[in-house]
Amino acid sequence: MQTVTTLGVLRNSVGALREDGGTVALVPTMGALHEGHLTLIRTARDRADHVVASIFVNPRQFGPSEDLDAYPRQLERDSGLLAAEGVALLWAPQPDEVYPEGYATNVSVAGVSEGLCGGDRPRHFDGVATVVCKLFNQVRPDMAFFGEKDWQQLAVIRRMARDLDLTMPHVDAIHGVPIVREADGVAMSSRNAYLSPEQRAAAAALPTAMRDAVDLLQDGGGADRALGNLRDALRTAGFDTVDYAELRDGDSLVPLDRLAPGARLFVAARIGGTRLIDNMAAG
């Protein structure tokens, strides 16, 4: 696996991969890799001739109250994992390579970025859309792969790519990969490492409460009752706050007051200092 840190070398290296006419898949990450990330890599490897992974802790998607410096950086470990999975090229730039002095451009996606995590983290999705737009233009992949755990992020990226006529001109080139879960149902996330053993045990209540809410909705229960039960279950389990528990359309992310085809349940809750997010198909 080749590791590159400058844009000029990246362009030349991706060009060399394409010399045989093969397809290139991009898997963007911020590092601190776990099995969920590796599932993205394996899925991309099955669909494309060459996989390019990026590791970049994007400062523009961190809010003023979020500790950018505390985000885990494990490049040597992560590089070994990617190489073992058959990644052809690792793009690992420094911040000033992505945002050089004088950088002044922002990508903002209305609609799907509003509410849910977008309500709690203002301008977060501007940072996501901006860096992913740059990654698409830097690598110019044939396809890209993102985890469905960050469903709203996936919706933002698909809308951005469609609206801006990026390298991949249709939404089908941006693949969502199903959530990878631990044995107790907790969605795999780099944030899980911040949980104490007691908090990690309590976190299992999140997917359980979500499944119970989905079952109630599908049995004809109202959204208010299902979501209220979900919030109560999380507080009883030891979660400190529930930032949101909402039923929305899975494509447009428009809020729903009743179950409908394509509906999806979205939850964000905090336990200790850690914010966990999850989503499940409901309709």
C-alpha cells in the first residue's frame, strides 16, 4: 500500500492505478478504524478494482465546544489495518494541504442537513460537505462508500454530489453500507472507546429501545407513544440526555408524525460525556 500526503503525488498515484482501465473506489475516514470501517473497505474492494482510503481529521466539522485535539489519531495502526485489507492507496494529508492559507470556500447543503445532528451541531454538515467535495475532486473516484450509521451525513453527501454534478454524476455511485453492530447490538463507533465499562454495558439499551419502538410503530402504535417510551427507556438505563428521537422519511429526512413506507427512526443520546447516534428502518 502506498501512503501519500501531498495532492500532486496523489493525482499521479491515482492516475497510475487507472492505467489498466480499472475502477477506483474511495472510502473516506477520520481514522481510529474499527470493524465498521473495515467493512466499508471490504465492500469497496468487492465492487472496484482499486480502493483508495483517506484518513483526515477534518477541523471544519468540529464545533467550538468539541475538542478537535482529543480526537484519536492512530495513523501507524490504521495504516497497518488498511494494508492488510488490500487498500492500494492511503491519502493522509495534513490540514494545510487540504485547507491552504487563504482558503475561503464553504459547501452548504440545505434541507437534509437541518435538524437531527444538524440541529445540535451547527455548521457540522457544512464541514462534512466541504471536505467530501474536496476529497471527490482530489481522488476523482468512480464510486465512494459511507456507513449508514451516519445516515444524515450520507443524505447530505448524496444531495451535494447530485446538486453539484460532481465526478460521480448519479446517486448510485455513492454507496451506503449497513451498520455494523457489536454482539449486544450497539453500533460500532470510534466514540465507543470513550465509554467506561459501566457506560458501555448501559449503551446496549439504545438498540434495544429502538427495536421496541419500531415494533410498537409497526403494530399500529402512535409515534408519540413509541418515541416517548424510547426516551423513558434510555433514561432508565442510565443515559443522561436524549438529544433527539425522531421518525423521519429515509430519503428526504422530512419529519413524520406516523409510520409511512421508507420511514426511519433516528436517535442521539448522551451517556457521560459521550454522544451516541443510531438509526433503524421502521417503515
